[in-house]
Amino acid sequence: MSALSIEIYKEFQQQFTSKPILIQSPGRVNLIGGHTDYNHGFVLPAAIDKRFALALAPNNENKIRLRAVDMDQVVFETDLVKPFKKSPVYWPNYIIGCVDQLFKAGYEISGFDCVFGSDIPIGAGLSSSAALEGGIIMGLSELFDLNLSKLEMVKLAQRAENDFVGVQCGIMDQFANIHGKKNQVIRLDCRSLEYSHYPFNQDDIRIILFDTKIRRELAASEYNNRRKQCEEGVRTIKKAYPEVHSLRDVTHEMIEENRKHMDSVIFNRCRYVIEENQRVLNACRNLEDGDLASFGQLMYESHKGLRDLFEVSCRELNLLVNEAEKLEGVLGARMMGGGFGGCTINLVRLDQTDEVKDVLVTQYESTFGFKPDIYTAKIGTGTKVVSITDEVPFE
Ligand code: GLA
């Protein structure tokens, strides 16, 4: 069991005295397939070795009592009574949102206490919110014998984010959080929800994340705005092709043919999504062939599309990717997650990791006056119940 889980377990016992269950719930990376999930396209994420640890126990009081050890030391308390209202303190909403969805889906739970902590950097594009939601849903399923399937957990967690928190995210983060496997990336078809795991060899390659440390307030509203623009593109194309339901059903020919009916911004958004879906499929082929050099090139192309056509990048992300592209030690790099800040994901040759870090940190600092944070991400298992006697630190 990890040091974080032990700390959380002890914190729980000090706070609430009862004996909790323990859950570990990871963040995710996405190698390629940016902003394709809510367009019913393809993505290639993986769960990572940064995660939440959550300790939960029933309290027989019809109350939810929560403590986020990284946020503050006070216990947040609310009655377990419908309708659930949004809390003015932000973080409990991820949890109340999950409880709300469980009730809406007809599951009965009673009061519970929860203490949690995390080593996932917040707002860095590593899906700390999906990790918290997935951890709570699995924890409550375990605590109250709900027997939720993995897919039900994913959907409930996504709906909590969409309906309660108010971010219209796709399904990728919650899916990767629950379905992650050690050393495997997940190719997910976000339309059919069919998925397959692909081995990702990290013997000679490291997945290194450079965190711009830029966090933009407008990121959530711009995200929702991109989603609307994609929907607008679909509405236009649907007039000529009624069988089209999402950008996944749209071809290059269709958008070219309808270009005159679309604003150029909408055209660019659609074009990016169509190209990105194809890149994910090509990248999977590269993985099967063990051709990480070609895979890396697709990551650079993905970044350029996100920067120029989808317009969700920023100068800090662009600098990190531009400089990475000049280095022989980096096979591929792109911005990751919603955009406007957060991290770039880089595939770096193991023997050149120090050099790559030095060059990128120097370039970044000399341009922006501060250093990026650096994380090495290992691909690991999805959300799971861990035993307090579990000796395995991470798998
Ligand atoms: C965020 C969302 C995901 C996905 C990515 C962009 O992480 O939560 O659903 O859309 O952005 O790929």
C-alpha cells in the first residue's frame, strides 16, 4: 500500500474513529485524441501512478462528512437529503454530484464519512476531478453493496461532472480512470464504447509531463464553447446529410462540400476533429508495429491542430512543444487535456531524459521567468479497492 493511502487511512481513524475501506483512484494521460471524445471519436488514454487515496465508512447519521486533507483541515458536512444543492465551497461538489447521480439512478445509500488526499496536481490536465469522482463512486458501490458495473461507474461519474459540476466533458477521463491497466494504453471508441488495451513499452521510453503551471479561469467556459461549436458544425452538415449525428460521422468531403455554409472557425474545429480521429487510428497501428517514431510525429501533428484549428493551446504550451520537437531525445509531444494551460505530454528516450528536461526548463524559464513543473508518469491500474494489508505500493 502506498504512503499516501496509509496517511489517509490514519487521518480517517483520527477524525472519525470507525474503520474505513480504502480506494486508490488514478489520474490519466492521453497520448493522442484531444477533444475527440465528446465528438464520439477515438482517444488513447491511460491511467497513471498519480492518484487519490480515499478512506470511507458509513456513519448511520444521514450526513455526508468530508475532509480533503490537501485543501483544508475542516470537515465539510451536509445532510443526505434530496434535492442536493451545489456547495459554495467548490471541491465537495464532485462528491455531492456523484451522490446525486446515484440517487437519480435509483441507488440507495445512507450517510458516510470520507477522508481523501491526492498527489495529482490540480488543474494540470491530469483529470484529478475524474479521479475523485471515480474513487467516490467505486467507494460508495463497495460500501453499500451497489454492485455497479465498470461502465455504470464511468457514466455516473461523467454525469456528475456534466450535470452537477457543470463541465460538459466527454467520457474519456472517467473511462480511463476506471479501466486503466498496468503498462497498457486504452483505445476507446467514444461512440460505441468498445475498447481495447494496447501494451505500451516503457523500458526505453519515459512519459514526461511538463506543467506550464498556467491555470486559466476561462478554460471551463472555453471548453463548453468548443463543444457547442462542434455541435453547430454537425447541425450544418446534417442539413445535407441527415444520417450524421456527430463529427464522427463526418468526412473531409462532407465538410469541404459544406464549407460555404459555415463560419471559418466552425470549419476549422470540424476539420481538426476529423483529422485527429484518423491520427488516433494511425497511432494505434504504429503501436502495433512498434513504430514509436511515427507515433511521435502524429503527436506533433495533433498539437498543431489543437493550436491552429481548434485553438485551445497557449504560448507556454506551444513553446514547450516547439522546443521538444527540436530535440532528438523527444519522439513526440503535444498539449494534453482541455487546454489553455496545464501540461504537455512528451515521449522521451530514457537515456536522454536529463538532457531533455534541462533544455526545456532553461528555454521555458528564460522566456517566461519561471520554471515548469516536471512529472514522470507511469502507466498503472484503474480505480480499485485496496486492502490495508496490501504490500504492493503501486501496480
Ligand atoms: C478534458 C475533458 C475530456 C476531454 C479532454 C480533451 O480532459 O474532461 O473529456 O475532452 O479535455 O481531450
